[in-house]
Amino acid sequence: MSWTEISQKLMLDVLGILGLAVLALWLLVARPRKPKAVYAHFNKAVFNGVFLSISGSLLVMYLWAVLAIGLGLIPNTDFSENISIILVISLGLLNTIYSFYWSQPYSRKRVGVVAVDAAVERYKKPGERAVGILGGWCPDLIVGGKAYKYITYAPENGNAPNRVLVFDLQGEVVRDEQLFEKVSLCFSLAAEFVNPELINERTRIYKNSADACKAWVKMMRNYDRFEREWDASAGDKAALRKMLELGQRLSRTMMEYFEYEAGWGTERGNTHLKSVRYEEVLEVNQVWREKFGWVLSELGVFEQGIKTANKLLKAYDEVAGKSPKSREVLVLLRALLPRYKGLAKEWREWQEAGRVSDRYKVLEEEKTLWREGLAWVDVVDGWVREGYTGKALEEKKRAYLAEQERLERERKREERRRKREERKRRREMRAQKERE
């Protein structure tokens, strides 16, 4: 058999395997989930993953065939006329890897604006890394028509943030607290779509809400029979029924909101999001309040229903034995109740704080980290005014931080010594009182 015949047969085999694999994986794994707005990122990732797996497998198969020819296991003739198959598969692999990583904005390790990148490095401590949303990258966060970058500094080998700084595109540090809060809100919204983990978390919440909604519907379908068999007061029965109705409504509301939010991100490219305007954050927060505003007015009823359900579950075995339908209601209720107890607690905390919580808000911890960042900026700017730059500036930082660590150790030693003396003084006072 000539090489041409061997190559043609090999190509047909490869294409046949490819067709079967694509069909099987599409049916079993890669078939697009719906609603598409919610599952857009997931569907794209699955498709790319399937393509990567198939392309990789085919490339390995083909290279093994080439190796067999090289070892003389297959008659060796000129195969250059069909080298194109290797190129096609290789290009497919490179395209998939590109779509997974290099095409994503977060693959960039720097902001991409020279003045900002220089400022980010200037205020970095030795042993720290600059973090935008992922890597050192951050989309444009637009407030009042002007773009800003939000950068967190974290230890090289840790995730806990040390400081936060916000820069304009000229590399100037933002010092106005109200402006910082607006930029921070934009950053919070952007992170939900640039970070794939947060996109996947939103998809998970939507799926859980959809499953919960089905469970509530299933419970309500059998509830009339259950209510007749349950030996309880009319008040308890009414409270439990109302809780089930509210739970079903809450699940539907969560589905509606997260489908809206997923659609918002899909329209803007999700991980390819380039900018977020402050007005968009206000719009999303407004939708959140409109969707969930009813919860606070029904919160007391919902909590009472949860207490009733807890009381019922303590008598689970007794009630469950009466009929399969009653047992099904109780099994589903037991599975759903912990989640909704957590939601009720969260909403109660928001009510006690005297507000309906926004979906995106500035935490006090962020403000503290920002103020700490400004304090460090003041120190570094002082050295820059003295003429320190480049390596000299980095050495100045190291020396300063080493001195701060030494002073902190001395402070802790002094604190321990003071506590020991205080304990000794108290023991002497007790002994003096006992002698008296």
C-alpha cells in the first residue's frame, strides 16, 4: 500500500472518529443549556473543552501514525502532500487554547496604560503582587465620564488583600472618598462578569433556584392531602402553607433576577467586558430592589412558617407514615428548609440595618484597605520627592519595612512584658489582702 493510500485511509479514519466523537459528546455533554443568557459562558466553555479534547486526541493519533512510519512499521514514502492535516489539527488546538486563555482580558498581567502601570509598580511593596480582577488587569471603571482602575495589592503567596488603590488613566491616585466608593461599585459589578468563577457561581445559583422552584411546586401539588392528614392547629397549617407559597415566590424571583443579570453580562461579552459605568451599577441595583423589595414586608410571615416547619420536622416519622404523599412533602421540605433559613436570617439582618440591601455595595473593609493604601502612598511620595527612584526606591522600601517589622516585634515584646508585670502586681495585691 502506497503512502498516499495509507494517508487517505488514515484521514478518513480520523474524520470518522471525529464525527462520531462530536455527535456523542454533543448529545451527552455539550448540548447547549437553556436559558442561553444564563448558560452562555458555560456552553462556550463546554464547546471549547470538547473541541480541545477531540483535537488533542486526533493530533496524538496522527503523530503516532507518523512515528510508526518513521520507525518503519508502516511503508515509508513521501507524506509531505498530506502534512496539512497536522497543521489543521494544530491550528484547531491553538485556537481553542487562545479562546480559553489568551483572548481573555484577564490574561493580561498589567493594566495596559503606561502611566497606570508605572504608578502601580511605584506603590507596590516588596513581596507583593498587584491584582485587578484577575492578574493585574482591570476594565475601565467610568465615573462622571472619566475612566479609573481599581487595584488590590496582595502577598505573592496569599490572597488576603493588603491595600487598595484607585488610579485615573494619568496614574494619579484617587483620594476623594465618594469617588472611591463609586469606582468600587463599578469594580464589584465588573468582577461578576470578568471572573469566570463568579459567572459559574451565578449559574449555579440560578440552577439551584430553578430546582428549588420545581420542588416547591411538587410539594404544593401534594400539600392538600398532607394538610388533611397532619394533626395540627389551623394556625400552624396556615403558617406552613404561607411559607411554602413565599418560598416558591422567592425561588422564582431569584431565577428572574439572575437571568436578568446574566443577560446583562452576556450582552457585554462576560469575560470580554471592557468597561462599566457607574450609572449601570445604579440600574442593576434598582432592578435588585424592585425584584426583592417585597421580601421584607413578608419576612415575619416567612420566619413564622420556618418555625412551624421546624416543629413539624421534629415529628417527622409520625406524620410521614400516614401516606406516601405526606412523606414526599416532608422529605422535600427537609431538603429545602436549611437554605431558606439562611436567606431569612440574611434578610432580617438587612432589615435591622434599616435598609434594603443593594446587590452591589461598598464594604467598610474596602474603605479601610483604601485608607491604608493612601497612607503608604504618602510615605512613598515623600521618598520620591527626596529623589529616590528605581532600585534606590525599592531599597528604601525594603529598609523601611524591615524597620517597621523590628519596631512591631519590639512593641509585642513590650506588650508581653507589661502583661507579665500586671499579672505579677495582681498576684502581689491578692497575697497582701490574704495576709491582712
